Amino acid sequence: MSMVTSTLELRVVAIADADSFVKWSASLLSGITGIRRHMLLVRTPLTVSAEQERTALAGTSFADADVTRLGFDEVRGWLTGHQPDVVVLSGRGPFVRLMARQIDRLVRRPVVVSGLPGMSIPAQRGALEYRRESDLMVVHSHREERAFAELGRRIGMQVPTALATLPFARTAPDAVTAGPARVAERELVGAVAGGVSRAGRLAPAPIARPGGTDLVFAAQALVPAARHEREQIADMLHRAADADPTKRVVVKLRSRPGEAEAHLERDAYTDLLAARPRNMVLSHEPMSTALSRAEGLVTVSSTAAIEALAQNVPVIALDTFGVHKTLLNTVFTGSGLLGGAEEVIGRRFRHPLAGWQRDNYFQPESDTNWWRCVEELVALRREGRLRAKVVPTGRGGALHAAWHRKSVLGSEDRSFAGAIALGVGAPLVQGILGMRRARGRATADTWADPTTDYTLEPTPHKDPVRR
């Protein structure tokens, strides 16, 4: 494709609901100059509150006037009236497909872009399948490019991908990289002992960041999942606070009580840390603000680790519970960032190894090609040479469509068909997913396979879209 459309002509709309997807799409589009950008926040059970919206849009080029809240049934009319050239579908898989069905009804079809709001290793089958009708899927590292390409080959589903730097993790000028070092073989592949995989630690020299004093913990809803493991983390944070009462431990949370997140949280840290020392605080501020005062960041597998490294804030990626795909932390294998509770309590933070960085989210800016691909796709669509990827009618026809809509929109869908379909479809879907998981355990369970960066079976996390 050689023809490129001027960005000055392009109207680009992001359609989102949940907090992490709002932050991702706003930050992604803020990196493009000369376009007319807007965001639609569609009402679902996951839609950001006003406070979450302000936090997610902090530091982006989106002002209040650039955001419109509306119901699902209003989306088609809005798009028809504004006729965007590009739509960025930014939400969990079922949300993306539901919005794609609305785009299918437009007379003037925009280019459809989708993506995931953070680190996406392992590449999950569901993530690709729900976005297969996109004209382009944005990924954020060369490793993700390879993982999704291989996943697509395995399941016979090739979705065009393009590379973007994680938009809220652009490297600070003084970012530090650890020097070359030999990585132990057991760190590269993991070692299994007593049924628990645990990566060996490289233990590079600890690096303190001048100026920052906070230990920032990036909490996650999905991992670890077990209550006793989350209690272990709460205990570790208590001990870190007690070890140096002159420094704060900041627990960075994604939602306040009553607010929703992209993923369902059980055993929230607000409850586990209800009794805490005076130098431990719970924070809902933007991550960028928390990092501005940080000595280091601790997480199991949050993308905040990449955001921190980009700002020269060292990291400890917890391997207390092992290194597994189910913990979403295999991406840190070979990084030099893995560490346990004692490293956290001692504040022995690390910077990553250079070889790992180049393959994982810190590729040269010159490798970024996603917007160039978008421009080329717009040019092809205007010439009538880009085939529309229409969402096919699912098995079950109208009943399946009603179930899909109800499962995404929840109480926002007040249709009788939705209520009936949910009652019939929910047990059926759970049964199908259960059979697929059992089939994976009985044969080649790719969630347990440490040699690949993709999975073929449904996610083991119980994480419903409907709340």
C-alpha cells in the first residue's frame, strides 16, 4: 500500500467503557497530531465514573468537550451524524464485538482499529477471536507481534497487526537500563518444584532512584486470585511499611468502592488493608502522579511496571507465587526484574536488562507503524478497495445476539429478548467453557505450557463481563 491520507483530514473516534481501556485509547490517540479526536463512553456495567474518567484522561489531550457519554442504542446515530474516518474499539472482547455490529449497520463505514490496553503476553485466543473483524489490531512489542501471529496460525485466524509504543509508557530521556548480563537457564524457562514454577533470580545490583521515596504497589484485580495469596501481599506491604516508618508505602488502586474496573476484583485490598500503619496509604490518583514520588514500583504483572520503567522508576516483579501464564507474569522472564517479599521489604528495586527491553515494549520509536497503517487503510477504504469485515451471525441467530447484547450491557439492556436469552444462554455458555477447559487439561493445556507465548484454551480466571 503506497497511498497515504493526510492526517489533517481524519476524524478519529474511540469507543470505550472501562477504565483501563479509556486510558489506553486516549493516550494512544494523544500521540497523533493533526487529527480531530473524540471519545464515546458507552454505558455498560463497567463504564468509568466521573472520577475514574478524570484519572484515565489525565495527561492526555482529551478535554471535557472531547468526551460524550451515551447509551448503546445511540451509538449508531452518533456515528452516522459525525461520520468518523477511524473508530478505535477499546474494551473487553465482547464489548468490541457488540460495537462492531453497530458499525456493520453504517452506510459510510470507518476503518476499525482495536487493541489491548497493556502487556498482552500470553496472547490469548479470546482476545484475537473477538477482534477478528477489526481492520487492524494494535500490539505493543515485537514479542507480542510474534505471539499473536503464531496464535493466528494455530487457529487459522490471521488478523492484521501493527506496532505502537505503549502510549503512556514513552521512555524518559534519563531512563536507566541495566548492563548486559548472563541470564540463568532456569530463569529463561522457569523451574518446577513441588508443582509451583518459580523463575531463578538474576539479582542485579539494587538501584535507588534519587528524589523519590514511595514504594508504590500496583494492585490488580485478577492476580493473584486466591484470598490467602492476596493476604500474603497485604502482609508483605505491612512489613515494608514497618521496616522504614519514614517512607510511605502507596497502594495504587484502580477503583473506589462502588466503582467498576475492566476486571472483577475479589478480596479487595481496601478490605485486606483496612488496618494499616500511618505510612501506608491507599491511592486513586493517576499512576503518573504516584510514580513522580516513587522510589520504586512493585507488582505481580501490571502494565504499570512498563510505565514505571519508562520514567526511570525501578521495579520489582513479584515471583512469590511463581512465574506462570495464569499470573500473567511470564513476560518478565529474563528481565532481571523478578524478586520476592524480602527484596520488596528491603526496597531492592531493579532496572531491566537491555536485551529484554528491546523485545518487550522498549523498541525504537522508528519501529512504530500503527498510524501509518491506519492512514493506508483509510486511503484504501475511500477508494473502495478495503473489504468490510462484517461480524457473522452467531449460532443461535437472534437469540444469541440478544444474549450477547444483554451480557455486555447488563441492566442497560431492558429488552424482554435479552432477559429470556440470558436465562437460557448463561448456563449454556458456562457449560461450553467448562468443556473447553476440561479438554485443555486432558490434552495440551497451553496455559500450563511455559514454552509458548500464547494460549488456546479459555482463560482460567473467573472474570465475567456481566456484573
